[in-house]
Amino acid sequence: MSEASHRIKLSRAREHQETLNEHVRRYLNGHRTRTEIDPQASEARAHLVKPDEPPWGPVIGDCLYNLRSVLDHIVFELAEAASPSPLPKKIAESSMWPVAKTPSDFNKGGIAAKRVQGVSPGARTIIEDLQPYKYTQGSVAGLVEDPILVLDKLANIDKHRALHLVTVNALAGIGGIVEPRADCVLRGPVEWCNPETFENDAVLGRVPIEITGPSPKVNMGAQVEFFVVLNESTALRWDIVDLIQHLIGYIERTVLPSLEALL
């Protein structure tokens, strides 16, 4: 027996997730610090040196698209399992995962109801229990919105509007080491900065110095833990690696098992 199409889609989502995780790991590990001596200001400054950004948008979009497709495919498979063969054209064309924000959306005659008209009563009940209007805020890893609603919104943005953009943020305050190496002495404490955005060449820290020779050198090793977030408000402040993992985990552990038992 061949593998179900929804499982093939889930495998593809995981492949794109692995690619994304590798992009994030290499990108974050590629950040460096450059030290600049400013004789006029009598200070040394640590600047951020960022690596080239990987192709975030296509990889994130491919992962979201395949994960969202898992839901549509399993509804179609449930309709096939519950209907005579071949599946009536009307049901085949309308079968897909519904995303209902209110109970009325799932009532008879609503768009959501039409999408599951071909599945068995048991499958319909399970799908209805997984609708956004039944989600308890924060019940899945602190997500304010229902995971399927989040997935649906993000997948639609990629599919219909634009590639997803990301921002690099700091997990906590910046710290580090400061070591005068030659022709200078420190004249005060280091001031570690927290820039609003971590753009290339952003100042991460500064320290007052007294220059005592022709070739002053200071080693400023800024230590900061970065994470990558989506710019979309739906996922604001969520580490993209954690967000994708939570969405995949929710589909794999909460959505699929009870529905697969009906196939």
C-alpha cells in the first residue's frame, strides 16, 4: 500500500524545516564583531558584522505550504473513505480543510460545512473540535491564536501576497570582554548597547580609552544570543525555528492521529 498523500506532504514540510534550521544555525553562527578605534572620541567601539542572509522566504513558504496541504489532503482522503467510488465531482472539488472562526461558519450551508460534506460524521466532529473558535488561548506553547489559524494565515501570505521577511533580534542583553592589546589603556567601564535593530555595522558596545602609542589595539568581544523572527504580526516575537516546530508538532500529534484512524 502506497503512503498516504497527507503523509508525503508532511515529510516534505519536515525536509523544508530541516533546511530552514540549517540556514538559521549557519546564519546565527556567522555573526562576528569588529573593533574600531576612534582617536577623536577617545573610545573603542564594537561593531556587528553580519553574514549574508540565506533565502529565508522561499524555504519558509515551502514549509508552510506543504504543512497546510497536509490538512487539505487528509480531508480529501476522508471523503474518499466515506463516499462511494468514484468520489462525486462536487464533493471532490469542495473537499478541503475548513478554517472557521465562529460556530455559524460550521453550520449547514456555511462555507466551512461544505468543505467537509463528504467526510463521515465522526470525522466531521473531530474536525469541528479542531476549529479556531474552539481554541483556548495559550493552550499550545503560549500561542495566542489557534495553531491552524496561524498556519493558514502565514501560508496564505506566502501563496497570495509576498515572501515572508524576517528580523534578527537579541534574546537578552549584550555582554562581552574588553582587552586592551597595545598602545592604550581603559579609562572607564564598557557600555554595552542594545540597538533597536541589529543591522550590519550596528554599534554593540563602546569603552573610553587613553591612547598611549601610535598603534592602539583593543579586543572587544561582544556576546549576544540572536534569534530569527517573522515580521508578520501573527507570529511576532516567535523564534521561527520554534514556531515551525510547534506548528508541525501540533499537526502531527494533535490533528492527524484521530483522523488517520478513520481512513
